[in-house]
Amino acid sequence: MSLWTEIKRNIYKYGEIALHKSEIAIQVAKYKVALKKKEIEITHIKSEIGDYVIGQFENQMKIDDDVIAFHAEKIKSIKKDIAELQKKYDEAKNNLFNQGTETNNSAEKNE
């Protein structure tokens, strides 16, 4: 096999590996952003609860348990979403690192 043919083959092979890793890295970043948005959403809901409680206290009004329960359920739902996103994030992150070693090992075997 000529040197140029081998160089082209290696460039193509490692280009595919780089492209695949880039796609996985983008997916990891998207999950990370989605997780952060969910965490911010929880912080916002907690702030709403705090504003509600302080407002009720300042106006010497009773704090409605249903209002708190409603917000608590929203937080619970978001935490469930976070757990699912975290699982997907972890899987994608593992794929990013594991896929590269598997691809490199198979590429080396083909040589």
C-alpha cells in the first residue's frame, strides 16, 4: 500500500472519530444546559414561595397550604425531570469517553 493511500485512509478514519465525538460532546452540552435551566426553574419557584410567605406574613394573613403544596408539586416534578436528564447526561458523557477508546481500539485492529 502506498504511503499516500494509507495517509488518506487514516485521515478519513480519524476524521470520522472526531466528527462522532463532536456530536456526542454537543449532546452532552445540551443536557448540561437543560439541567441548569431546570435548576434555575426550581430556584425561581422557591423564590415565589418565599415572596408569597413574606407577603402573607407582612399582611398578617394566613399562609394557604394549598399554594405551598402546589409549588412543592411543581418542584417535585422538576426534580424528576432533572433525574432523567442527569441519567441521559451521564450516559452521553460516558459515551463520549468510552466511544473514543472503542473506536481507537477497533481502528488499531484494522491496521
